[in-house]
Amino acid sequence: MRNETGQVILVLILVMTVALAIGISVIQRSILDISTASKVEQSSRAFSAAEAGIENKLIGGSGSVNFAENSATAQVSGGDLAPVVPAAGNRQDPLEYPPLAKEEVAQIWLADYTSSSNPPAAAYTQSSLDIYWGNSSTDKAALELTLIYYDGSKYTSRKWYLDNPSVTRDPANNFDKSANCNGSQLGSNNYQCYKQLGNSSGINNGPLSSGLMLLRARLLYNTASQPFAVQAVGTCGANCSLPPQVRSIISTGTAGTTQRKVKLFQINKVVPSYLDYAIFSTGAINK
């Protein structure tokens, strides 16, 4: 009997160890669940605050908001119309769009879209315009451009279909392959392809007409979203500049230790993309 002394204590210690391990596991899981729920709630509050900052900026406020009841705040930057018209002697900054999906349309105003006259008052009067698109050397995008202008008596259009000269399409598309697609630096961004419209090289690429209204661009063949940009040519001030037309607003919402960022890219008076396929016409529409 003396050899069995202490076995009960060992069994009790073993049972207590197992119970303690199970208890610690349950406590850890509960703490993790509480932490996850708290982070989800903070994330939701931070995102809501960021959206509120955007809305506040759009109605003319500073954009900074503070929700004392749930300890959420938002700080907003940007909001001024761009690209800014520079003084004579300086070239205007480029107008860069967020990445475009396949066949998504970007629109650039070349006339004064705030003008009440018909046609609108002229703004950009140069005979050429720099175009940049794409950022992938493997997912090589093509570009469709439609220029709308007023020829003195009616609105009319002019088109370009640009493609990367290093790619072969099947079937062949017969696009203009005179673009430089060896990579181009624009500001702090890199673009795969560059083309100057109106420089007389390539297909249908004589000088741009007068009475320029707007330019519409659509990426083709790409599988991932890619950037697109235009830049005015010349340093003569207003006549060498695109009219300011976009607002880029970034709102950062904070709740606890969580931050969420919302970015708004807004352009005024955009023609819906479906009009390119169904309704839009440069001439009269007769029944």
C-alpha cells in the first residue's frame, strides 16, 4: 500500500492541468472573438467617418469631422479643381485618371464646360495633345479615342484606334501602331505607351481641328485595370491648358486604432458611356 501513496494527487494534478488548458483555450478564443468584433466595429466606424468627410467636403465644408459619440474622426485633403491653369511660361500638370477597366470610358473636357453658349466657349486651342496609357509590359492594352469638335456649323467627331506596336492581335485589328510603348515617365507615374495626337505621324493624325469640345477614351484588350492620362501641349497659359474639371478628394477616417481611406475622383457633366453605343450621334437623329 505504501507504493500507491500519492497517485490520487498525481491524477488530480493531471485533471487540473487538462481543465486549465481547456479554460485558457476558451479564454483565448473569447478574447480573440472580442478583439475581432471590436476591430470590425472600429473599421465600420472609421469607414463611415471617411465617407462623412467626403460628403462634408462636397457641400463646401472643410471635410474634417469629429463624431464624439463614437470616437471617430476624419481628415480630408484635396478637393480643388484640377488640373490648375498655370501662368504663361509653365506647362500644365497632366490630368491622370484612376485605373480604367476594360472598355471603361474616360472623358476629358477641352472646351469650357461651364459656358452657357452653344457651342461652349473654347478653352484648349492647341493643335496637338499628349496621351498616355497602360502600365503593363505583358497585359498590353489598346486605346480607342473619340474627339468631339465643332467645325463652325455642326458637331462632328474624329477617331483614333491605337495599339502597342509589339503585340500581334488575332484576328488583326489594323490599329495605328505608331505609339511609343517603351515606357514613359509622367510626373511620379510610369506609363507603357505614349502618343501625341496631331503630330502628323500614324493613321488619321494630322493637326487637331479648332472648336475642340471633348475627348473620350476607352481601353481595349486589357484584363486588369490600367491608368490613362492626358497632358496639354505648350506653355502659353490658358490657351495651352485643359479647363480645370476634376476633383480628387482623399478622406481618412479613424476610429480607435483603425483607419480607413476613401478616395473620390469626380468630373462634372460626363456623357454616360452607353450613349457611345446607343444614342450619341454627331448629326441629327431622324425617326
